[in-house]
Amino acid sequence: MRLCISCRKTFDRKNLFKITKDHEEGIFFDKGMGRSAYICRSKKCYSDSKIKKKLQKALKTSLEPKFIEIFEKEITSYNDYPNKGI
Ligand SMILES: [Zn+2]
């Protein structure tokens, strides 16, 4: 069980997006090794306007524009299939 950084509830890993800060290679969406933060797959959380700030705080780093681009693409495409959510 992991904690969602937005709603602070715990979820099974499969119901969460994992964002990992790899100290050598930068920040990854759903892959990589290192400090990780989790966001549950409820729209309220992953589309929260403050989610990027919360991520930066949880990962203790600033988000690279390249990562933000990937993040937004992932959550937008996830949004296209609302029935996959919880
Ligand atoms: Zn949440």
C-alpha cells in the first residue's frame, strides 16, 4: 500500500501513478529507481492544479519541463479512458 501525495489516502500500487526521481537520470513517469511519489488514479488528484507543486515537494526537486510535458501527456491520455479509474 502506498500513500497518494494529494489526498493522503493509501492505495494498492496498481491504482497509483508512480513518479520516480532517479538521481542520475532525472524524473520518470511509472519507471526508474530512486525516491518515488505516488498519485492515485482519481481525476481529483492527478488533475489537481497543485499537483506539480506537491510532486516537487515530495521528490525534493524541481520538475524539468521535459518531465512536465510527459506527465501532462500521460494524464491527458489516461483521462481519455475514464472507466479504467476508480
Ligand atoms: Zn489521491
